[in-house]
Amino acid sequence: MSGKKAQLTIGDQNIDLPIYSGSVGPDVIDVKEVLARGYFTYDPGFMATAACESKITFIDGDQGILLHRGYPIEQLATQSTYEEVCYLLLNGELPDKAQMENFSSSIRHHTMVNEQLQFFYRGFRRDAHPMAVMCGVVGALSAFYHDSLDIRNPEHRRVSAIRLIAKMPTIAAMCYKYSVGQPFVYPRDELDYSSNFLRMMFATPCADYEVNPVLAKAMDRIFILHADHEQNASTSTVRMAGSTDANPFACIAAGIAALWGPSHGGANEAVLRMLAEIGSVDHVESFVRRVKDKSDSTKLMGFGHRVYKNFDPRAKVMKQTCDEVLSALGIDDPMLELAMKLEEIALKDDYFVSRKLYPNVDFYSGIILKAIGIPLNLFTVIFALGRTPGWIAHWQEMISNPYKIARPRQLYTGNTQRDYVAPSAR
Ligand code: ACO
């Protein structure tokens, strides 16, 4: 509590509303008292609503700052590893050597999935979108661990977190293998997290896959850049599902479903489809004209963000990683040239400048994923894999503190009470 108060006057009623200060960021006004006075607050899309208290991630959208447990994303992306960031998000502190070894070894211990799980894949069409398969398969994990899971028991929650982080690469790679009709590849304990994922994606029983360390590092960095982003749509979905005390694997499946949309995690796939549609730098200007035309629903995918009204700090690291990967592989991708031209024009154009639209994390990630050999329809699966520790950290934080079932209210504008009319009388 900050000691400050906001005063709300409704007719002749004066309502004092307490103001709370966080460690950094805007103060929040506690509006609970308005309910006692017979009112709801109205904020569609939660534009101005802090739905919870959290210690995990801080974003300053105007300054382009993203901190996980206080550490800037630029430092984590360039100096840490994804596994270490997972530990940090879940536990609040960077691990010492022994803690890190213990965490990594627990993850390695849980990378395999129950053999029975492969039959869930076989129930899908081979051309099913991998995000549909991910939702189904991750949700199905709840059937394997429901009875042995007491969400009130911190040790049970810890094991669920490890299971999810460990199994997501296996499940994601199995989505790919199933879609191309190749046998599933089992995880290998001697490989690091990202190398293991790449090998499960690209090895076959006929030929092993030698992991290129540049690609493994880029993959790891992409996972770090997606690891958490405070109360975004999918994380809020996980919290909301979790607030009913639902099984955590089912809650993560709900988060995956929310992530899939092109306004959220589906944007990385949409960016490459957009670049392919534009086709050449000669068409960039006409495409930008279409984006600006309000009678046309075309959007510049990979641009804009609900919170960042300045550069997305993840996009900066992503762009740098993109340059590194393409030059290490000697790839000259015309898509990169196209993306850069698009960015250059948009950053100068008053339409984008006045609306504070900048490239977001998805603008360059697709070009790197393409260079690594990840197929387009798997891009959002990569995002889901990377975001898993964030989802679990938020679920954990909620469950281990006092919470209430999430239950928004509404401004009802439908019919008032009326009497049922029998079919014969309509
Ligand atoms: N292209 C063109 N115009 C845009 C774009 C865009 N990418 N983004 C926003 N605008 C315009 C809107 O049309 C609106 O214009 P108006 O004021 O004339 O009506 C104005 O900018 C404000 O945009 P809102 O839609 O109100 O912003 P909001 O915060 O609700 O949306 C969102 C944010 C959904 C990310 C939006 O910018 C968008 O759709 N971007 C493209 C999809 C994308 O890249 N999503 C990934 C987001 S990052 C992530 O989830 C990992």
C-alpha cells in the first residue's frame, strides 16, 4: 500500500480507493470497493487492468524494457542459457553450479513421454496443424499425471513443472515427425536442451543429425526470447484456467490454444506468409499502402504490440541473431532483404510512427527458424515450447499464494426479462 488514495465520486457518493505501488512501474488503484457500492468497472481487453500481483517479469513498454526477475532480456539472451532462464523464472534467483546441475539432470530425466502418447498423434490427420496437435497432446498429459498430482503440494508442482519443460521439445518434435511421416526420434541424455530438440527434429533411424552449434545457440536464444512476457493473453489464460484448480497440464494446453491466434503467437508464421505474399522489394510500397488503407483488413504482421510503444527489446536481439545465423550458414535469404526494406519504410511512415508501431519479437524470428530448417507451420509450436516456463512460473506463483477463481463481470446490453413464447405462438 502506498498510503495514497484515489477518490471516485459517483453522484453524491465519495469512494476512497487505495493505491498500491509496485517495486517499479505504474501504481494501481484497488477498485474492489466499487462492487460494494453496486458498480462494476469496465475495461474490455484489460487495457488498464492489473489482474494480479506478480514478481516474475516486468515490462516498460514506453522504454522498451523487459526484465525477468530483474535481469534484462538482452543480458539473459546473450549470456545465459534457456535452461538457466527456466530455473530463474521458476525459482526467482539464478542457480549456483550445483543447483543448475541438479535442475538440468531432472530435466534430462523427464524428457521421454509415455509410449502410449504416440497413439494420440496417430489419431490426427498427418496434415493437421501442429498447434492443434500440441493442444491435444499436452492436454492429454493431464490424463497421465492427474491422479498423482496434488496441486497444493509444492513438490508435486515442482515435478509437474520439470515434466512440462522436459517433455515439450519431445512433443513438439513428434508433431513434426508425424506430419512428415517419419518415425519419432527419442531424446538423448548427453545433449543440451536445444541440441536435443534439433536432433529429435532432424535425425532419422537411417542418419543421425550432427547438431551445428551455431544453430543450437540460435535455437536456445529463440527459446529464451520467448520464455515469458508477464500477463499476455496466453499467460492470463493459463492463470484463469489455473484459478479453478484445474490440472496444470490442462492449463498449459489452454495457454497453447490462446497462443495459436495470429494476433499473438501465430504472428511468426503470419510474418513469413506475408513476406512470401509480398514476394519482392518492388512490392513493399504497394503492400504498405494496403496496410494503411482502413477499408483493407491487411495488417503488417510482426509489427505492433499491446504493451511496447517503443522498440520490442526482443526484436533487437532477434534481428542480431538473424544476421549471425544467416552469415554463419552462408545463406542469402531474399526474405531478410524484404523484411529489412519493409521495416525501413514502416519506421519512417507517419501511419506507423504516430501509432507507435514497431517490429515485435515475431518480425525476425521466422527468418531464423526457416534458416534452421523448421517448417512454417511449426513456428508457433516453437513459441509455445519457449513460453512454457513462463506459463508454469505464473501458474506456480498463483497457486502458491492466496487467489480467487477468475470471474470477470460484464456490461449487459441484451434483452431484459421477458416471457417464453410457445413455438406455435411465434
Ligand atoms: N499493422 C497495421 N496497423 C496496425 C497494426 C499492424 N500490425 N497494429 C496495430 N495497428 C493499428 C490499428 O489498426 C489501430 O489503428 P487505428 O487507431 O487507426 O484504429 C492502431 O494501430 C492501434 O492498434 P490496436 O489494434 O488498438 O492495438 P492493440 O494493442 O489492440 O493490438 C496487436 C496489438 C494485436 C499486437 C496488433 O498490433 C497486431 O495485430 N499486430 C500484428 C500481429 C502481430 O504481430 N502480433 C504479435 C504480437 S507480439 C506477440 O504476441 C508475441
